[in-house]
Amino acid sequence: MGIFALVTGRPGPSGFGSASTAEQVTEGVDASNLTAIVTGGASGIGLETARVLALRRAHVIIAARNIEAAKEAKQLILKDNLSARVDVLTLDLCSIKSVRAFVDSFNALDLPLNLLINNAGVMFCPHRLSEDGIELQFATNHLGHFLLTNLLLEKMKNTARTTGVEGRIVNLSSIAHVHTYKDGIHFDNINDRISYNDKRAYGQSKLANILHANELSRRLQEEGVNITVNSVHPGLIMTPLMRHSALLMRTLKLFTFWIWKNVPQGAATTLYVALHPKLKGVTGKYYVDCNEMKPSSYARDEKLAKKLWDFSNKLIDGASKS
Ligand SMILES: NC(=O)c1ccc[n+]([C@@H]2O[C@H](COP(=O)([O-])OP(=O)(O)OC[C@H]3O[C@@H](n4cnc5c(N)ncnc54)[C@H](OP(=O)(O)O)[C@@H]3O)[C@@H](O)[C@H]2O)c1
């Protein structure tokens, strides 16, 4: 899949390509036996992901920090699909306390969990620390999802074991993972203000999304667990994600309009990886335009993935104690 396929929308080996929509890639799929959590499901790609999962009859939990926006998203989905099963729960990924509270609230619902879509994200923010004292893009895009996934894993394993249905975890990464700091991840100065670069910090967090997916996939395979973990780049889509770089992105779009997608196309790769029967048993891979792609060499570095895993656990332990 190269630039020609991206521009023309020509399908790749999967039968889908950059022009495919979330509805097209899930045509005929019955997800009525599935429960899914979509983080950041109140806007952009996450909202379309939640809508199409509900259209395919999955029970969808929209996890959002802005609960009013999440309720509006639910109403929007119900407007065209009266039988949609959608619930909303509060989740602020840049707060360890909020992630733990979300998991408690979800567990209290006593639902199974088949699909976890780690979709929420922020991009190109000015330097800021989370309430736990961790750089905001790393805290939101990677660390919050890392903790959330770990806390939900027993539930997902139980669901997969008792139902015999494969669980799937999808991490929303980005092609921006290639534009990171030298050495990949700033382990020694993750919070440093002086060396902070908003673009590289975003790239670093998106690299972390792939490394997290790969290391978790490896661990689950070792355990023989029936859960797959993959990462995706959704394409370039104008969404509220661009709020910190609106002018830059609008200018970029003027000159590169032919490679931009709309939101239904932007959600296609997530939905393909989450629901398509062809992907049964496929794990530890990276998808772009609904086709497998090779990510950067850092993203394929197993030692880096293990180091990030330990580093993330230490950050969470440290923040939980203070
Ligand atoms: N759009 C693109 O071109 C593009 C390209 C590559 C990758 N991606 C990735 O795709 C994913 C979805 O992005 P999008 O384009 O759909 O952007 P979006 O519309 O801004 O969606 C991101 C969602 O994440 C939520 N979020 C942000 N911080 C959060 C926090 N601390 N806790 C919980 N939720 C939080 C946002 O909620 P609020 O509304 O409250 O901020 C929003 O609902 C992101 O991971 C992004 O990195 C997007």
C-alpha cells in the first residue's frame, strides 16, 4: 500500500483501502454477542467507531472525560438506531485516580468485555503535567490506556474463556510514531520542559501505543490467552484533535487535500481490526487503511517494548504512592 493506493483508494490485499468506510468493512458482521469500550467515543473517530459498533449490534460503553458530550453522542447514535445499546461512563485518562474509578464503575455494571478500543488522544499540546505529574501527551495517549488495559485484562480474559469468543484490543496509534525523540522514548527525562517538543512528544506517545500493543500481544500469546492486540493508523482526518494546531493543519490540508479522509473512512481501520472475521488470531500487527503495514524500526524493537512496559509500571506505582 503506497501513496497511489492512498490517493486513489484502491483496495489492498484485505479487499479494503483508504476509501473504505467503517460501515463497508463491517458489512454483514453480527456483533450482538459483544460488549465494547471505546475511549474518547464522544467525538471524531471514536464517535463513528461507537456508532458503527452499535449498528452491528454490540453493546457499547462510551468512555469520556466530558460526560455531557458523551450523552449527546449517545443521543446522536440513538436518533438513527433506536435499538442501539449505548452507555456512557466518565474516564479521564490523564488521571490515574479517574482510570481506577472508571474500572470500578464498569465492573459494577457486571458486563462481559470483548473489545477495548483505546482511541482517545490529544495532539501537539503545549508542555503540561498531568495531575500525577506526568507529561500530558504521554500520560493521556499512552499511560492512561496502559493502566486501563491492565485493569480490564482479567475481565477480558474471563469473558474470552467463558464464552470462547476471541477478545480484541485496538490501540489508536498514528503514522506520527515515526517522528519521535532520538532513542524513541525519553525514558530519562519524560517530563522535561526544556527538551520538550510538542510534535515529537506526540510521536513518542503514538510510538508507545504500538510498543504497548506489541508487548501485550507477546505476553498474551505466551499465556495462551484468546485475546488479540493490534495497533492502527486511521489516516489523516480533520477532527477536534487538531485544536492545538488548527492553522497548521488547515494549511497542510490545502496542499495535501488528496490524502485526507472523512470520519467514516477514518474509523474504518479500527472497525476492520476490531470486528472483521479475517483477523481472527491476528495479533501484534500494525494496520493502515485496513491493511497490515510495517511500522518504524523503533516500533518493532522488542527490547524497547519491554523497557516501556517496566517504565510505565514504575511511573504508575510512583504516582499511586505520592
Ligand atoms: N484525526 C487524525 O488525523 C488522526 C491521525 C492519526 C491518529 N489519530 C488518533 O486517533 C485517535 C482519535 O482522534 P480523533 O481524530 O478522533 O480526535 P478527537 O475527535 O479529538 O477525539 C479524541 C477523543 O479523546 C478524548 N480525550 C482527550 N483527552 C482525554 C482524556 N484525558 N481522557 C479521556 N478522553 C480524552 C477527547 O475528549 P475531549 O473532547 O474531552 O477532548 C476526544 O473525545 C487519537 O488517538 C489520535 O491520536 C488521529
